[in-house]
Amino acid sequence: MKVRFANARAEVVEAVAAPGDNLLRAAQAAGMPLEGTCEGQMACSTCHVVVAAEWFDRLPEASEEEEDMLDLAAGARRTSRLACQIVLGEELDGLTVAIPAEAHDMRRG
């Protein structure tokens, strides 16, 4: 399945992901600057993405814990989600998300 990531310069990177993987791992494999400091434990917001409006309602609702972490995310918007909480399935083939300009992967310096 394919996932599209738009970076801060509006360049789109298309990545291939396996059903059952989460969006954070797919983003990191595609070289996107999502740190994922807590490794998917919802203890940070370093994997914050903005889901394209046409895809947002197709996702399961965010948990209260995810909403709490999104409250701390820089540049959060109505369609913001944590990439670690989006499990990819065939129904999300073509999912498009934007990486906020504030995103910075400290592992890359």
C-alpha cells in the first residue's frame, strides 16, 4: 500500500508500507523527520502529523491519551494525529499526511 507525506516545503514523498504497520514506522523508513522519541508509547508528540482532511474521518477516533499528547504538539490542528497511533490497513491505501514545519528529528542532528 502507498502513503504520501508532504514536507514543510510542500514536496510529496510517496512511500510503500505493509498493512498492519503503523504510520510512524512507514514515515521513518521513508526518511521523514518524525522522531518518535517514546517509540509509540504515547508519551510524547514527536510523531505528530496533520492528516489530509479527506482522510481524517476514515481514521478511528483518537483516544483520550492521544488527544492529551496532541494538546502538547507544536502546530497542532483539527486533523492532527500521532503517527504511532495510525495502524495502516488496505482502507488507508493512498493516505496523505503533512509533516508539520516544526517537526525535527533529533537523531539526525
